Amino acid sequence: MRHEEIEVKFLIEDLPAMRQRLVALGATLTTPRTYEENLLFDTPDAQLRRQGRLLRLRRDRRNRITYKEPPTHHHVDFKIMQEYEVEVSDFAQAHAILTKLGFALSLRFEKYRETFTYQGAEIVLDEVPFGTFMEIEGPQEAIKAMVTALGLDFDARLVSSYFDCLRILVCLCSMGPISYAVSSDRDVQVRCVANAFPVHAADVTTSRTDRRGVRSMQCQHESEGGSSLESIFFPRSVSVTKNHVAINESV
């Protein structure tokens, strides 16, 4: 199945309150809170990531392989990707096939997701190990209408993937357990629980615009050689080293 994915994200500090707001608005719950395991694959030299593409194997109520690539057109207000997806019957065999084809596992992360629909938009409430977020997907006008109906500030939207948010978080934090990360074209801030040390966009290399007009940011540590992400689990605490993120004591 192929379709054009159009979406935005918002960091949501009070997820239960947002859930109540959706219910009061009349949104329909289509999928209750569900655990996800997501495996991201890449070539050994990270060609997919460098080209803005994604290859994912996901296990929730189903098993799916998803491939995403940037569209030929661009829109700076939304995250837009061409998405190809197929359901598979055997998660382990799908993993083995991707590995045999030469792809390497670049990231494994967990998520809880609850899905609603309202007037042409799909709204998901996501719990990931580094924060709680809401994604709104659908036609551009439906997304903007949903943002207005929920009383959100459209300028506070994120158009980065969770993988990109995580890479920024790992680059910016070198000590202590991490609470969450917020990133945008205007500011990046990571709050470390140990000392509430804020890191702002001044610690990130200048934002750049690629040939498609999409703005992105690269942190200093990444530009000096990068770091690899392996497993991201639900936390009581998060330990970060140069080449690994380990989140233990799952809840």
C-alpha cells in the first residue's frame, strides 16, 4: 500500500488532559492504547538516513514493513513522506529477511500509541521513552483545523521524526538521566533531571535548508563523527554514553 503521509507532532506534557479534550470534542477512539516495538534498518554506511529515507519493521497488533522517502515536492509547514507499507505474518522472519538483504538494525525503540479520528484527521497520542507527543495526520487543512479545535499553537509543531528527535537528544546530553527533549526550528532544549541543565539552539550548528527546502539541525557532536543508537526502552532512568542509549526498568 502506498500513500502520501502528511503530519505534524506536538510535545504534550499532560497526555490525559489531551485525551479528555479529544473525547469532549467528539473524536472517535479507533485503537486503544497499544504497545509497539519498532525496528529501524539502514545500510552499514547509513545511506537511508542520509537521504531522508526510512525502513522500519513494526510489531503491535500486526506486523508491518514500512518504507518512507521524501516526496518530489516539499512543504516546510508539514512533515510529508511517500509511504509504502505491507503487512507480514512473521515478525522474526521479516527481521531475518531484511538482515539477509544487507540491512543493519540502526535503532530499536518502544512506544505506546492510542489512535483517534476526527473530521478527516487521524490523531495519535504517543508515549515514547523520552516524552509524550501527539501526531496529527491527514490533509493539510484538516490538520490545521484540528490544531485550532484543540487550542494548540501551530508554530509549536514538530516536523521531525522520533528518530531525529532522539539523535538530537543523544548529541546534546552527555551526562545524567534525561527527562525529555523538545526540538524545533527555533529552539532545541533538553532538560537533564540530575541538574536541570538547559541546552539551547546555541549548542547546535546553524540550521540548514536542503535542496527540498526542508529545514534541519545538526548538533556539534554529530558533525564530529556521529553516534549510534541501539535500544530505546521505557524508563525509570536513562543513561547516555557516546555510542549507546540504554533505558532500563521498563514500566
